[in-house]
Amino acid sequence: MHKTGRRRWQRLLIFALGSVGVAVLGVLLYLGHIGAMTYLHPGRVTRSPGDTPARFGVAYRDVTLVTTDGVSLSAWYTAPKNGTVILVAHGYGVIRSAEMHAVFARHGFGVLSWDARAHGESGGDFSTVGYLETLDVESALDYALQQDGVRRVGAYGQSMGAAAIIRAAARRPQIAAVVADSPYATLDEMLRKLVPYPLLHPFIRFFVVRETGIPIQAMRPIDDIGRISPRPILLIQCTSDDVVPLEAAQKLYASAAEPRTLW
């Protein structure tokens, strides 16, 4: 009887531990799924009526860009006065800035700015925070190169847009110069910083790959930036940025080749 009772308790203990394990796994799967879906589907920001370059006295036209994977992007184009067009790529979770568009245009540059995929008025089912957004940049580049009076194209990007521009410039030598404002070094590092719960990371990565076919680890501007040389790159990083740390800019600067500047 004693041995029988002990076996019964052992089975109950194993069952209880197994049940707890299954419950914990279920919670991790649920939270991982929520984290992945939040990452892939940022809330769309709605543009206020009249929020266009025209309110800053800048002429422009509405254009639609189509990426090589079939995503339609809503964009503004202002023709250059100096032969140079600047591609302007915004950050994650926001939309193209009429004010930033106007800043470049007032200095005689042509400007092409757009809502990234899954943002604002553009199409796209999900965001990859820089990986497929590289195709957005390339579609903007192709459009700019086809316009009259365009002799050079440069690119400016913020955060996600900066990461996408670094990758696009590494692939497309027609981008003559790059200004990258607050780019991350690797997307995986950003995941670890923004989700400070290591147990969740493999689950988030799993659901991201399941939804997109693209691993988070594939987006590594630090591996791309060295291929931009001999074209110039300016890295901008705020020391008090609570999303992208200064260390990311320092790593990117170390991986870049001349001419390079960190500001």
C-alpha cells in the first residue's frame, strides 16, 4: 500500500508539473503571437486634412509607386531645381512628413516621400521594419530616375526608413549619398531591447517567420553599410534616444567605410 500510494503521488506530481508546463507554454505562445502581430501590423496613422507640402508653400504632385512585390505606395513628388532628388523614408508607425518634404524642397532639391507599406495611405498587409521596405525605397529610386531634369538621387531616412535606405543603397549604386537618422544596427538587437523578456523572443521570431517567411535576424544594416562606400554616408543619432541606443550608431559607423560621418 505504501509503494502504491507513493506511485500515485508521483503520477499526480508529474501530471501537475506537465499541466503547469503546458499552461506556461500556452501563455508564451499567446504573448509571442501578440508581440509578433503588433510588430507586423502597426496602427495606421490618419493624415489630417490639408497636411501636405502645399501648406508650406511647396508645389508637389500625388503619385503612386508600385514595388516589385506588387505593393502600391502613396507618395508626393516635387521636381528638383538643382538636378538632385532626395528620397525621404519615414520611421516605423508614423507617416511621411509634409514638413520634412518641404525642408528639402525649399533648398532646391526635388523630393520624393511616401508612406511605407502597411503605413498611412499605402497598401501592404504587414511591415517588416526595414527588410521589405527596402523594396519601397527601390521603387522610389526607379521613379525618381525616370523624371525629367534628375541627374542625381540621394536618400534620407529615419529609424526604420534609415535602415531600409542603408540596405537599398548597398544594393543600388544609383543612390549617390545617404543620410541615416537613428538607424538600428540589427533588428534582432532592437527586439531584445524593446521586449526585455528573453523567453518571449523565440516565440515572436517563430510567428514573424510564419506570417512573412522572413526571419528577424535577416535585417542587419550593420552588414550592408560597408558596401555603400565610396559614396558618402552621414549617420545621425541622438544621445537621449530611448528606442535606438547610441551604441547602434557607433557600431554602424565602425562598419561603414569612408567617406563616413557620425553626428
